[in-house]
Amino acid sequence: MSQEENAQDAVSQEELPVDWPEDIEYLRRPKISPAVPAVALKLLNTPTAATASFTRFSADALRFPNPDVRIVPLNDPQHPANGQFGLAANKHFYPGNFILPYIGVLHTNNAKDTDPDSEYDISVDRDLDLAQDAAKSGNEARFINDYRGIADRPNAEFRDIWVQTGERKWERWIGIFVVTPGKSAMRKNGITPGEEILVSYGKGFWKGKKEEWVPPPKKYT
Ligand SMILES: C[S@@+](CC[C@H](N)C(=O)[O-])C[C@H]1O[C@@H](n2cnc3c(N)ncnc32)[C@H](O)[C@@H]1O
């Protein structure tokens, strides 16, 4: 999408997912920061030999809100993100299944275009220096927690995807997929209904955070 298309198709209150926080804007497609150079956006959205094989989806096939997942207020003192939200499966997802896209604001990594306190920011393309932040606007994927302290291993992972948004228009987004079974076949069950969807944020995310553990800030009351 272009910067001009940022004018979102407004989402009415009835269309919001259950438990969606009122101070967060719900997005159906990434918003583009005005600081993203048009040339970087064009390069991002042009398939290359390295990126052409990413799984492709039609934007029309993506559902907002997504009925296959639900936002869960966490109120188990044993859960490390107790007092916050998580995201759970509403159906059985099998290994390799696509779950939903991760949607936020596509931005540059320039200091003025980046929120240093965001805990919802993920890299989109290191060479183009672009990332996507869902701190203030996004979709259900922003509620996916890291597996550490909750499960032995992640049951889902981030993967690049192509989304067709026009007859000849493709955009590079990020998707969340169920992990595929490893050599030990430990992940063969996929994600069962009611199970929390958990990814790995990577060790870098937690570096420095766990030295002095403090409970995560409450996101709901
Ligand atoms: C992308 S958000 C995940 C959604 C968040 N729980 C919410 O309610 O908005 C990342 C934040 O969730 C919390 N979190 C995620 N995974 C966690 C974990 N395994 N242990 C403790 N806190 C976690 C941390 O506060 C982290 O900064």
C-alpha cells in the first residue's frame, strides 16, 4: 500500500475482536510511516530471487477480526505475563498452517521514526532498515507472547509472506505460522483449540530484561 492509502477503512466498534483494548487502533493492513522512502517501499514490495518463494495470500482471504484466534486476558499468577493478554487458538492448527498476519506500522529504524520503548516492534527487512511496530495499532497478532516461562518451546513462528492487494499489486508482510515438526517430531500436534499461541522473540529481546525480573505492566484491569 502507499502512504496515501494509510486512510484506513474505519473499523466500527462491533467489528473489533472481543477484548480489544480501546486505546489501540485496530488495523486490517499495515500502516506506512511517512518517513518510509518511496524507493524502500518499492524495493520491499518487489519480489526478488531471494523472496519470490515466500508463501502468497490474497488480501481478500485474510479475515479481520480473525475467528480462528481469541485474545485472552491472563489471570493466572503462574503465567509470567499475568495481568496482560495473550492470544489463543480457537481451532486446531496443524504443523505448517498459516495462522494470521502480524500487522502494525511499517517504519524506518531512524531514531525519529522509532519508538525505543516499544515491545511490539519486529524487523521486516534488515537491508532496507524497515521494521513493523504494533505498539499503538495492529491486529490480534500483537498479543502473541514469547514461550519462555510458559512452554518448553514455541508452537508458532514468524515468516515473510506476500499478500496480493490488487490485480498486479503484491505487498511483503509478516505472517505467523505453526512450527513444523523438528527431527524429534516433538511439534507434531500443532496447536490445539484453547492453547496459547507462542513464538520466540529471540534472545535479543530479553537481553538485560531478565537480570532483575519485574512483573510485566498490567494491560487490563
Ligand atoms: C508483543 S507484547 C505481547 C502481548 C502482551 N502480553 C500484551 O498484553 O499486550 C510483548 C510483551 O508481553 C510480555 N510478555 C510476552 N511474553 C512474555 C513472557 N514469556 N514472559 C513475561 N512477559 C512476557 C512482556 O511484557 C513483553 O514486553
